[in-house]
Amino acid sequence: MVEPTLEKKKNTLFVLLAGIFLTNAIIAELIGVKIFSGENTLGLAPAHLNIFGFSMDFNLTAGAVIWPVVFITSDLINEYFGKPGVKRISYLAAIFIAYSFLVIFLTMKLPPAEWWLQANNKDAEGNYFNMDFAFNKILGQGQRIIIASLAAFLIGQLIDVFVFQKLKAVTGPKKLWLRATGSTLVSQFVDSFVVLYLAFVGTFSGGQIAAIGLTNYLYKFSVAILLTPVIYLGHYLIDNYLGKAEAEKLSEEATKQSTGFF
């Protein structure tokens, strides 16, 4: 069996990480329409946090469940492929997400077959419902929310790679936890408020937007801290795959290619 070359290994690694990133980013956007109770999921009572005069619970979008996977793969790509790699997959993700919503919008306009409606017009308890309405309601998201989400995603990714590389320039190859967790905490703080402001300004008050944003950020903050060991595991696996010396060389090259914000 022929041993794969280093260049082939690097290409395989990037394709694998990009595939994980893109898949989870798209799925997170699509399932984000569902809001779930974080407390009930863990069997806890609602938090009822008093934030800016509003009683807030940890009600999160379903996309938050798998969004941490995007954090991890983004940081790994940032470490080994630098800003060029992160920008490439971020722009691709935005294009693919926009394409997904365009296809969904077009399918919502298709007239439903009568037999399909008749065959799917009752739930498990025998209650009647309109399947076509349910399809459109679940998969269809407001244009403003989609645009806000895409804008926040791209801004967050650019901030993440910028902060990550700035911290790496200071710490060198050491303190992986600092640049991985620190960049995520900064970028997700911006992301949490940008998406809400663009999507709901004029609909919710400034206090409500701030309260919802802070609640969501507290979740992302906690997850970012808890994921630190997973980042180290990812680095360990990649270093073993590429070889320690080659992995360090690739990481150094990534840093050199990552000057500036854009």
C-alpha cells in the first residue's frame, strides 16, 4: 500500500474539516427555527433570570445544539490553514446556506398533491392539520431573519479568525485553550447581538434584544469553556495524522498568511 504524501494528507484534512463545518453550519441554520427549553432538556426548573427588567429562561434555537461543532472545526481550520482557509469555508457556507433557503422557498410555492395532503392530515392523536401549511411554517423562515443570520455568521467568523491569530501571535504554539476559547467568546458575543439586532430591531425593544442576546451568549460562553478538551483532542489527532513536525510547520505557515482583518 502506497503511503499518502504530505500534500495529499493536508488536502484530505482540509476537505474533511470543511465538510464537517459546512454540513453542521447548514443544518444548524435549517433547524434553527425550533426553540427549545434548555432547562427542561436537563430536567431543571426554568431559570427566570432578571436581565434588564425581563424574566429570561434559557430558550435556545435547536441550531445551538450542533453549532459547537462549527466552533471546533473553525478553530482547527484556523490553526492549520489560517485566515485563508477559514474565509474560504465561511464564504462557501454562506453561499450554500443562501442556496438552501432559496430551494426551500421555491419548493414552498409548489402546489401540494391532494393525496399527499389526505395521507398526512392527522397527527399521532388523530388531530387534523394541514401538511402543506406545516411544511411551509417549519421550513420557511423570514427573509429578514435569514439575512441577519448570514451577516452575523460572516462577521462572527472574520472576528474569530482575527482574534485567534492575534492571540496566537502573542502566545506562539502554547496556550491553545486561550486562542481557541478566547476567539470563540469574542466572536460569539458579537454574533449573538448582531443577528438579533438585524432580525428584530423595530419589533422588540432594545432591552428585550439585549436580554435575549445575553441569555444566548451565556449558553455559548459555557459551551465554549466545556469544549476546550475537545479542541485539544482534535489537535492531538491531526498532529498524529500529519506528524508532529509537519503539523507545527503547517500551523506556522497558517499564522504567516493571517495578517490583517480582511
